[in-house]
Amino acid sequence: MLFFILRKIAAGLVLLVVVSFLTFTLLYLSSSNIALNMIGDNATPEQIAAVEQRLGLDQPLFARYFAWVGAALAGDLGTSWFSPGTVASSIASRLPVTLALILTAVMITAIVATALGVLAATRRGWADRLVQVGAIVGDAIPGFVLAVFLITLFAVQLQLLPAISTIRPGVGLDAWVFSLILPVAAIVVASTTNSAQQIRSAVISELGRDYVRTLRSRGIGEREILFLHVLRGAAPAGLTVLGLQFVGLLSASVIVESIFALPGLGSLAVTATSQSDIPVVMGIVIVTVILVVIVNLLVDLANGWLNPKVRVS
């Protein structure tokens, strides 16, 4: 098991290095006249040269990258070029909002999708058709359309929930709850049906295995077979789907947070990208990759515990 964990961590570190280098390179190659954009069109060549020297833009690309890596390893992600404060403090103030949004959505999706998937696999009939049609409809409707519909219905017409976030520093728990209900609902509705479809397929596959027929021949009840054996066998597929949902929501949060004005990493990424604030963008990318590596490691560990064959695969 220790070798399994070390191998996964090593793969995550390689991914982190590759993504950071490619992102760093693409950002600097695609961003032109950074110093001019910072100080305005009326800047003199001397002012531009001074800003480039201060930011290290006059150094070769590889030198800039290794200088950034050295500082990042020491816990310094740099300072924003357009706003006060460090990159680390900006990310730390917004990360809780994004994690609250995604983790809440994933947990609700896991519960609802598992219930629907098991119901569709065991009852078939109308429940099975509902899940399959729902998966198609869920994939066909863009998430932002569903978000706008929820805002129109619950915020504008019924006036039950706020249309935009009221989360601010120092606000109470009620502001967090009411601000997250609609964004979480938009994500859950869009992701539940697809996850339920995957869980349904995994449960049907397990129900057709020989050990299930053997358990039935011994007189063991269907409920015990389902909850003690079948769900354990189908769990790796469900965990993998939920892990992918978490990773996908890290990028989807950009749209959701923009629509509902949530002060999370997604809205920070949009602002930093539009300003070519490279230190902030790099910080967000690194934090995102670290979250992806951690989630994948946890999913692999859970799958390895449920199925020992995974540890040597």
C-alpha cells in the first residue's frame, strides 16, 4: 500500500511540474506588452524598461520560470500586478467559497445519484427510463441556462433567494447558505443524472455476476445482497465518476461563480486572466492542480481499499 501511495504522489508531482511549466510558458508567450498595459499607453520607453526590470520580464523565460518555482517552493506565489496583497492571500480568501460550492454539490450529487442509480438498476421500468432520459437532457442543457432559469424563478419571480451572492468577509452562516442554494442546485441538477446513469450501469453489472447468483442460491435476501455486496462492488465506478465530477466542477465554477457573483477562485481567475495578471493566474492553476492530485489520490486510495486488485494495477 505504501508503494501504491508513493507512486500516486510521484505521478501527481510530475503532473504539477508539467502543468506549471506549460501554463507559465503559454501565459508569457501569449501576453504581449505587459508593462505597457500596466502603466498606460502614454508610458515612455524608460518607464516600460523600468517596469519590465522590476517584474523580471527582461530575463529569459527559463530563468523566470525557475525563479518562480524557487519562490513557490518556499511558499511565496508572488504579488499581484494589479491589486494589493499577495497571491497567496487572495487565493486563501476565495478558496473557501469555491470549496464550499463544489464539496456541497458533490456530496448532494453522490447521495441523489446513488439513490437514483440503485433504484433504476433494481426496479427498472419507469425509474430506469427516467434516469436514462434525464442523463440525455442533463447533457443537452447548458449549465448557464439552468442557472439563469433558477435565478428567474426563485430570485426574480418568487423572491425567495438572492440572485447574487451576499458572501462578504465577516458575514454569518445564513448569508453563506442562502447564497449557495441556487448555485449548488444548478450544479446538482446538471450533474446528478449523468452520475446516476454511471452508477446504474455499475450496479446492473454487479447484479449479473456469479457471486450474486451464489448468494441468492444460499437464501440470502435481496436487500442484504444489494447493500452489503453489490454496492461495495459498484462503489469504485461511483467514486471515479464523483472524482471526475469534482475535477470538472473546478473549471465549471468559473461560469457558476460569474453568474451568481460568488467571490471564489472562478471569478478571481476571470479577472486575473482579463488583466494578464500572470502571478495570480499561476497561483490559481497550481492550487487547482494540487486539489486535482489530492482528489485523485483519495479516490485511488478508496478504490484500493474496496478492490485490492487496484493497488497492483
